[in-house]
Amino acid sequence: MQAGTFLPHAFGERQGRAAAVARAAARTPSAALIEELTAQMAPLAPSAAQQRALEALATRGTAAVVTGQQVGLFLGPLYTIYKAATAVALAEALAVETGTPIVPIFWMATEDHDFAEIDHCTIARGTDTPLRLRVAGEGRVDAREPVAETRLGADVTAAVDALRDALAGQPAGAEVAALVAEHYRPGARFRDAFAGLLSSLFADHGLLVFHPRTAGVAALAAPVYRTALAKAPEIANRLLARDEELAAADFESQVHVRTDASLVFAHDERGCRQLVRFDDAPGRAAEVAADPLRFSSSALLRPIVQDSLFPTAAYVGGPAEVSYFGQSSSLFDLFDLPVPLLCPRARFRLIDGRTRARLDKLGLAPAAVEQPMEALLAAVGALRPAPIAPAELRAAILDAPLDALASLPGRIGLADRHLARAFVRTRATLERAVERLTARYARSLALRDEECTGALQRARALLFPDGAPQERVFAFPSFAADAGARAFVAGILGAIKPFDPAVQDLG
């Protein structure tokens, strides 16, 4: 059975894409949402493209492409950029294909509480050890508190300085470091620094950046919270049934389904959150109207909250999100919402010229470095076998002459013992010379293997660091520091094929 059984499958069909866009464009966001989004975009650097996107979104007949991610330090892993770029490219492609205005929107996961996933980033440094940066967050009172109000501390200055030093040798290193420093300052909220930097990178492409953890947005999401609480047992039963269907088809459910709790979090006076249990759900549903900011959505409910606010034609997600969409897609009709198109984000391997040359010399494609090192070495050994083993070389050079030297004295009947000793010395000299040559040849082979191993290790360190895909480990600054931040984004956008989101290798 194919995974598409559990996912919206119209993305690959032009007619299906057109239908999804038409359904979305028939819905207009509320004036309150546009006002909220306008206020959130106001502090960011002015952008004519983003202003046009805001105006279009407020007009009936406009659809949206939505993506999102946690607000990681310096934008977190590379795939954050890839998500935003895919949303922009897909919005443009669907607009051209359907003639409908379509706006890209980035939903910041500020309701998430996992601070350990956003407090760090890793910077690639060529052949040097990667630079791992981590900062402490100020204003947090509990590990269950959403990151929405978490602020950067004084240590972010040292992190930016370390980044500047790491990028100093690259052509646009100073420019990229200055752009990061402009937004990541002591006292700034993580969400504001993230929004400012991401918005700046995509300012010319109309990307709107949205923060859901506000009183205004919570009030707009309140109907979804109430429905989710009122139908909590039915929702759980649907999700459990879907989990059984996924298991029968040999798929794993991405998100664990609780059999005693809803998909809604309730926040206490300190902001800390807990899932609302079934027995508390009716009473909590009555509290939503009075104070909606005391509630937020879990991962499986978030797409429904998102689509209740925006006219979503398509959602751009990573592999994990695509997986849990297979679970949440079973719930949309309970909220009178259509299931949007699901588009996998673009995936890239960023390769510098030196690494590509190494791989070409070894006869390896970039994807090959994701194999275990032993398999890689075996593959390279199979591609580049030694012409002859050292022992075979010694035999090929020495065996025949030694045999001749051993037999010659008897054949010519030497009586001169001094001449006989000369034959022996000659044989010994020849043996020593060949041994030296053989040893040198063996060292050459070892050096070749050592160089090969080093080349593979350096390629893996860039493309598959610590045994993980590059896009999940490294942040964007060191890759953008060659051509400049906006040129880097433009290059990514130019490489994206929205209807063919395969892994691509970019130099």
C-alpha cells in the first residue's frame, strides 16, 4: 500500500491543484487576522513585495501557501530556509498555473515549549571542526512554557562575535555576520530575531511571517479549541483508527495519540502548558471564550488552527510533517475544513568546489557519502584497485634474476672464489634495492588510501555530519557567506522545482 492512501494526493495533478486553489481562494481571512498580521509585520524592514502580499491576502480570491518551523538560533538548520523558499516558489508556480493570487506565509512555532531545540546552531567551517553555538534564554520559568516570550541574553553577543570570526575568511562573511547581528541582540525575543532575519532574507519575495501566540490570534482560534475539546473522544477514536490503518500498511505514526487527553493545551498563570484530559474538556471548553490565550494547539491540531485562519491551498512540510499529516488529515471534516495540498519541501546538498572535486576524483556521487564509512572505503577500493600487490611486485622484479644469479656460477664453472663472492654480493645488493622499491611502493599505496580516507571523511563532515543530513545540522550563514545572504536565497529559489522536490546537489 502506498503512503498516498493517507495523504492528500492531488498535488501531483494539475486539475487537483487548481481545485485546491479555488477552494482556498473562496475563503477570505477575517479583518481581525489581517490587522494582527499587519501589526506583526510592521516592525520588520519595509518591503514593497510583502506589503503587496498583505493587501492581496485581505482581498477575496487570494489563496495562501503555508509552511512553518521552530524559531531556532540564527534560523536554525538549513531546512528552515528550504521550507520558506519552497513556499515562495510554490506560491509563484501555483499563481502562474491558476491565475490566482497566492501568498506565501511562514508560521513560527512560538507555541512550542521545547527550548532545547532552538537554543543552538552549528556553523560549517570547511575542513575545520564545525562551530557549535548555544545561548541561554532569559525569562523562562518552566520547561513547559512556550518560547513566545523567551528573550536572548547577553551571551548572544559572544555567539555573534564567534560567528563573525568563523566567517571572516569568506567573501561575504562580514555582510552575513552584520545581518545576523542586526536581529540577534541581547533582550530581543527569539521570535522577533527569527522573524526579522527571515523576513529580511525573503523581503523581495513577499513572504509573510506569522506569530500565533498572541491574544488576538488566540481569540480567532477559539472556535477550533472549543470544537476540539467538545469532540475530544471522537477525535481520539479517529486518530487511533488511523494509527491502526497506518500500522496495517507498515507505516509508523509520527505523533503518539493519547487515549485520555485532547489535542488542546491549557496554560496556567505562569504560561506552562498541559494537555487537557477528557474529563476536564467540557469545563475547559467553557473557559475558552473568556480567555482564549490560556489555550493552544498540539502538533496534530495546529494544521487545523492554521487552515481555519488562512485560506490555505497548500502546506509545505518536511519528512516528519508529511508523516504526521497522514494522521491529522483524518480530522479536517470535523472542523468543516478541506484538506489542503501537501507539498514536500525542497531538499539540497550544498557542495563547495573542493569537495565536489574530491568526490569526482573518487568516482562518487554526493549521495554516496551517506553510506557507512566501511562501505564507502570498499566502494572506492573496488573503483580504484591496486594495480599489483607489493609482494607480487617484488616477485615480478626479483624472482627471475635471483634464479639466474643462483645458477650462473655452476653453469660457467667459476674457480675464482673472489668472483663467486661478487655474484653473492650482487645478489644481496639486488635484493636490498628491490626491497626498498617494494617498501616505497607499499607506502605509496598506504598514502593513497590515507588520502582517500581523509577525502571521504572531509566530504562526510560537510554533507553528512555526525551521520545526519547536512540540512538538519548546519545553519545557513557559512553557506551564504560566499555570495551573500540574499544571493544565497536567490540561488536556492532558482533551483527549486515545486512539483519535483527531489534532493538536489548545489555547488
